[in-house]
Amino acid sequence: MTNLDDTTTDAATERPAIPGEGLDAHLVVDHGTFRLDITLTAAPGDVIALLGPNGAGKTTALRTLAGLAPLSDGHLRLDGTALDRTPPESRPVGVVFQDYLLFPHLSALDNVAFGPRCHGATRAESRAQAAEWLNRMGLADHAGTKPRKLSGGQAQRVALARALATHPRLLLLDEPLAALDARTRLEVRAQLRRHLAQFEAVAVLVTHDPLDAMVLADRLVVIEHGRVVQQGAPADIARRPRTDYIAQLVGLNLYKGQAEGHTVRLDAGPALTTTEDLSGPVFVAFPPSAVTLHRDRPTGSSARNLWRCEVAGLETHGDQIRADLTGELPLAADLTTVAAAELDLHPGAPVWATVKATQTHAYPA
């Protein structure tokens, strides 16, 4: 499979920022052993999701935007104002931390009122604003509740209300749904999407969850080794991944090679037959569900792609079994538990894998 460091942008999906409005950032942070060097631009109303493996630089980027980590170089402008040297407490930035960091000794109302109070509002004004935000979040009945008595979903909404109550021009969300169980996550994700759709400034979301990113963001920015390797609309990223990390994230087998018509000769491995007629460097992708496994070499199969493989591992994947295959072409294949049992799949078992050309997708590299 491939691993590139090139950057692609689907300009057609980006909303052009009005000069002087929104986020204009070139974040360069040099820690000696690690260097972050990325550019982020967004218009008011945009929601950007930063994705990437552990250690890619997502958290460093978020901390730099918040003013919690200094720039080594580059610039950071928000609505035309340079924030490079502005202390965190003076920035028009709201942050929702992964663990929410609510003040345990304050009620939900006073947690939300804390921001407006720090920005000069009177106690009465701050509490009135906080009550309005809790009402928007559907938490009016929990205004007097301390954080320890709130559910995970309620605590997340209080944290979001606290961040929004200061009317920030940049909202930063650090894994905002990570601490929630699966059922609560589904409900809160839908609520968060609604609130972000109504947010009139820029929002930047850091997440490891591709579903959170796909549902909540207008644009994905994928970071690997401190650099942007791909960005664009969620649908475009999912359909045309350009690195192994992204392919695994969206659940696709991904390869790179040279196309000659309908044949793609892979950089490492055999040739693939595709439906697209292309020439030059290309990627080829297909889902694990497109792979059919056989214990014996199939005869009379209509599949144009056939490889001899060996089962390297098996794991439960939803209601199916995902087989990790090595051999002529390393790939992942999904099949039912019944099919896996009938094939007597186990680590080390030899199999033949087929994929129809119509189930592949080739695109320029």
C-alpha cells in the first residue's frame, strides 16, 4: 500500500474567505524532534476537522490556536487581527476540552456564567446569559446541578455552552465526544451538529473518530508527521484517500501504481484491472466488502483481479469478520461469520482473493 506526503485540496468545496474575516493561520512550531508546519484558512461559519494519527500534531495545532503554545514561525490572524502575541485569556477563542474541565464546585449555571463574568459582565448579566445558553442546550432544569451530578452528555453541553457564552470568533473542540458512551455519543453528536450549524464564526474540531469528522465538519484537514497531507470535503476525502492512514480511516484498500488504460501496475505488487481508462500515476481503492475469498483457485469467475493470499489475522468488524491478508497483494476482506466458518479461515490458511474491476475506483495520484 502507499504512503505519501503530498497535499491535495479540493478548491471547489472550500468557501472563499472574505478578506479580513475568519481564520488565516500558518502554524510553525519547532520542538527539535518534531516540527509542525501547517496552513489553516477558514471563513466564518466553517467547521474544520483536524484528523491524523497519534503524534501527527493535531493537539499542538489546537494549543497554538488557543495561545497555550507559542509559534516558532508563521502567523495567526483572526478576523484580520494578529493573535501571535496575544495571551490566551485575551483571545476571542472558546475551547471545549476533551475532559470538559468544568469547575467542580460551581453549578452548571455558574460554570457557564464564568466566561461572561471574566469579560466584564456583571454577576446578574453573566447569570442571565448563562441561563439563556443552558436553555438553548436543553439544560434549563439542571442550572443548579454540580458537574458530578451531570451525565456525560449533559457535562459536554455545559462545556459547550461555557465556550459559546463569550461569543468567540474561534471555537476549538478537542475530542469533544471521546468521553461519551456509544448511545450518548450518537445523541450528543446530533445536538453538536445543530449548534455548530448555527455558529457564525470559525470552529476547529480535533478528533480521532472519522464519523465525528464526517458528520460535524465542512472540511477535513488530515495531518501526518506535522504536515497537511490531504484536505477537502468529507465526501471527497472518503472517496479519494491519498495515504494509508486515510484509507484505513474510511475503510478502503488503497494502492498506488502506473496506469496504462484499464491496467494499473502497482509500485509494489501485481497489476490491477479497473473500469477507468487512465494514464500515468494513479491510486486504486476498493472496500474490503468487494473482496471475495475462495479456498481453491476459482474457475469461470467473472472477476478480472485474482491473487493468491494467506490469512494473517481475523477480527470482528461490526457484524462481519475482517480478514487481514498477505501474499501477492496485502489487503483486507470482509465476510460473514458463516462464510468464514465455511472457508475454515484461520491464521496461516491459504486463500484466493478476487475483486471485480467494476468494484474498484482509480483516480490520478
